[in-house]
Amino acid sequence: MINKEITLEQLRDFILRQAPMTFDVYDKAKAADPDDVFTTRWASGRIDGLLQIIQVIDSDAFDMLLADRHARMGTENWTDEFDDLGN
């Protein structure tokens, strides 16, 4: 059931609290074992999901999180190979 008491600001603030925790999981997994693709891909996917939601709510927060994602994880994502399909 949808919680009608939640505002867009509360949703944005929740995402902005979750993103640093997820970046921390990524950073720790990468430092402990660079080959730990399970944890790093989980964190990367979670950040991408948070970015998709925040993009429609707050463009400034989106830009900030995207820059942080690129700085930590690079600019490639699993859909890059599909970007030119159909063109």
C-alpha cells in the first residue's frame, strides 16, 4: 500500500542518506577484495536505482550523486553495450 504521508522531500532525503552508506559498502568491498564482484555490483546497481529515482525529484541532488558515482565507480555501466542498438 502506498504511504500517502511521504513527501518528495522525505523521499529525496532518504535517498541522500542511503547513497553514502551504499558508496561505503562499495569502497570497503573494493578495498578488501578487488575481485569481489558480487558486492561491488550490488552496490553499483543500488546506486543506479537511487539515481533513477532522484533524477525525477531533484536534478541538483542527481548531478551530485552522479558525479560521486563516476568518481568512485567509473562512467561505464552494464547497459553501455546496448546504447547504440537500433541506431
